[in-house]
Amino acid sequence: MRGWRRLGLRARLTLIATAALAVFLAAGSLLLLHGFASSRLHAVDLANRGVAANITALVGAGAIPPTLPVEAGQSAQVMDRSGAVLAVSPGTSRTLPLIAPTDAASIARSGPRSGGVSQTASTGRNRILVETVSRDGTGYFVVVAESLRDEQATLHSLARYVAIAAPVLLLLVGGTLWFLLGHALGAVSSLRRGAENVTHPAGGVRLPLPGSEDEIRALAVTLNAMLDRLGAAAAREQRFVGDVAHELRSPIAATRTQLEVALASSDEATRSELLAGALVDTERLVVIVDDLLTLARMESDSQLSTAAVDLAELAGVASESTYLVRGDRLALARAIDNLRSNAQRHARSAVEVTMGRPDPGTVELYVDDDGPGVPAEDRERIFERFVRLDDARARDDGGSGLGLAIARATAQAHGGSLRVEDSDLGGARFVLAVPAAG
């Protein structure tokens, strides 16, 4: 077993395929030889039955000729139940029966049989057929035997040819398999060497593509696409880490500065003002950390609650109809609050929250404002983490930059979506779509 495991995949596959072919060839050769022998015996039996039918007709008519008519290679006798020979074919003994009377009776009952006979014109193994016939109350045996020398010689020649051809065929097939597997696995080895050079998915190194348009090339293309996705994810995570550090650095630095100045100041009024500022920055840090934890929860595989929730009631929209969805009440409430806060931050004077049902299986919540809207080229970018458009870069009123990212992650975690469109109020419309309950 250890020696087998030490063999390479190419050698193992070649040996397995060659061994399977050897089994199939052996079984096929046996079936071929058996079929050939059976067909030849059937042909001999037909010839013997024809001769036996002619002789039986003569015996039944009482016209037994002194010499029985047979074909080349055949021997025939007519004998009574005691074994006395009454007529023979040329070259057959007139005194010694071809087979014993008891054997003749057995073959007559069971059918043709292969075996030896007594003195005939041919020696060796014969095919023996016995027919019974009665005349004037006396029973007779008509024995016809044909030599199997030619059939056995042909069968032996065929067996020799098969014994010679089978190993040659196995060698040819094994060599062909070895070559083809080497060619196929060579492409796999090239992919493996290429994979060893990929130290980081964002490094730009990709697997080499084989020249042939086959499954190996398709595998390489798929793996390169996977590496591209991993590289994009790694770059996105690197940007995220940088954005987190950037977002946290300012309030931490401001808090530290205010605390240091407060410690150094002897004026109580100044110290109180500085401590109040440090508290504000600390609260901002808490908001950022809380948003990060919420986003991680939404983007993870953790199970959310699947309780029935009326989205209109959750959003504070007065409606005669219910808009039931299944999901986490707190997570959906936070997503709606983020959308409303975003609209209020950019609206000039009006914010509207309404409900809709575009089809029986979907509930939609619309948040409209009359602000400047969102340019078409930024409608996907605003859902990225820590992204603020140019007119909302100020951190004092621009939030943590995670609100819309949390809202979209929440929608996706509930099997829905979040998109932005043009609003009838002149600004932006955020559409939160969630599958309806039941």
C-alpha cells in the first residue's frame, strides 16, 4: 500500500486503466473463444443430423445399404440394442461399435456429445450424435460421429493469436494513456507552479492559461477569477482598515488633546469645557464602534430573527394595510433610522417615508427628500463603508459614514435589496425592498 501511494497520479491512473483493460480483454477473449467453439459445434451438429436423418429414413424403410452415405470427416454405424454392427460408413469398423450401447442410449436421450470413439477413419476427439429408429418391433441406433480435429486446430490458432495480440494491445494502450495523462497533468503541474508564485491575491500574479481550449483552461480561468475576487476583497479590506484608522484617529487625538489641556489647566470653566468636548468625541467613538459591530453582524453568517414585523409600523407610517416581513426587528429599525437620518441630513425642507408593494411577494419602503440628490455615477459608491460625497464630508454632520452600508447589509441579510433613485420631491429616493412574509 505504501509503495502504491508513493506512485504519482499519472502512474496510478495508467496502471488502473491498463489493469481494467486487461480484465476486459481477458473476459472478451474467453467469450470470443467460447462463442467460436459453440458456433462450430452447432455447425457440426447440423451436419451430423442431416446424415443421421438420411440413414434413419433408410433403416425405417428396410433398405439398409452395405455402405452408409456420409460426408467427409464423418463416420456412421447402424447397430442394434445389443451393440451388433449392421452397417458402417467407409473406414469404420464392421465389428467394433463406435460407442457402447449404453452410451448410445444416453446420447440419444441427452443430445450430441463430444468424446472419443473406437476405430474410425479419423482419430482424436469427435462430435457424436445418436438417433433411434424402430422397424418391425426392433430398435436400432444410428450413430454419426465427426472429427473435431479442424475445429480444435482453428480454436488453438485463435487462442494463440489472442494471447499474442492482447499483451501488445495492452502495451499500446498503456503507452498511449501514459502520454495523454502526462500531457493533461503537465497543465495541472503548470497551474500548481503558478499557484506557488501567488503570495497575495492582490499582488497581480495569476495562474498561467494552457493553450488548449479544454477543462484545464476553464479551471485556470475560474481560479484566476477567484483570485481577482480575493484580490478585490483584500484591497477592500485594506481600504477599510485604513478608513477605520483614519476615522478613529481624529476623535482619539482630539480627546487626548482636550484631556491633556484639561489636566494642565487651573481654570475650572476651561477644564469643564474641555471635558465636555472630550465626552462628545468619546460618544462619537462609541457610535463608530457600534456601527462597525452592527455592520460585521449584518455581513456575517449569523442567524437573524425571523419574526413577523410590520414594516409600516416600524417606520412610523400610518397605513390601513399591513406590510408584514420576516426579520430582525431591531436590525430593520436601525436600517430605516439610518435612511431617515441620511435623508434629513441632505434634505432642504422635506422628508417623506412611504410604503409600497410592487408585487405580492415584495414589500418596499421609500425614503424621499428634496435635497440635491445623488449623481448616477455615485449611486453604488455611497453604499460603501466610510464613503461621503463631496457635499457631506464634514464629520460633524456627516455621520460615521457607515449608515448606508449598514442599511444595505441589513437588506441583503433579509434577502432584499437597497437602491437609490430620483425622487418626485427633486432629491433622492432610497428604496428598501424586503420579501413579504408568507
